[in-house]
Amino acid sequence: MLVLKRSEKKLPKYTYLGCVITRHRAASCRRICVPIDGIGACGRLAPHAMVSRIQAAIAVQQAESD
């Protein structure tokens, strides 16, 4: 008896699945979700949660002045 094993079909790394909130209709992040610890609803890094070093320095300066 010949038994064939099914191979798992994995998505290529370059495949973009889209936004969960827009039901994968958006080709890029629309910044709709509220990221938790920098991770969006799709499970990827949320670009709208990232803070540059200049933004971080401004926040520190404002916190010190208050």
C-alpha cells in the first residue's frame, strides 16, 4: 500500500495578507487598529505605534517640564 503525505502549503514571506479590520481589502496599513505593545490586530508591527528617537526625545522633554 502506497501512502502519500501531504505537504504543508506555506505562504511565501513576501506575501502580504492585508489588514484584518478592513477585511484584507487594504494593500497597506490604514492605521485603524489600536496597537497593543506595538503589535497591530494583524499580528505584525504597527507602523503607527513606532516612535522615532526625535519623538521620544520630545516626549521626555515635555514630561520633564511638567
